[in-house]
Amino acid sequence: MENGAFTATFFYAEVDGRPEDIGVARAFEELRFFSEKFEILGVYPADPFRAKA
């Protein structure tokens, strides 16, 4: 805290899901509310190995 104000830096997060998945969409909505800037840097297909699990 500086002068009673909360300050933060930026961070990256990796999410297991797609932006249109309801849970992910709601989490992103919440992040947008509390963030000055929110970006999705990319959406990538899962490795076929994950489908076998």
C-alpha cells in the first residue's frame, strides 16, 4: 500500500477451458471488473494426449 491506495502489477494466467465456457466466461467477467486492462493473448487447442486421459 502506498498512501492508503492499493497498487498492483500485471500477471499472466493460463486457464484450462475456452472463453465461451460458462465458468471461464464468468471468471473473465469478474477479472474485467477488477482490472484496468484485460487481454486474452491466445486460445490454443488441447494436445490430443489430454483427450485420452
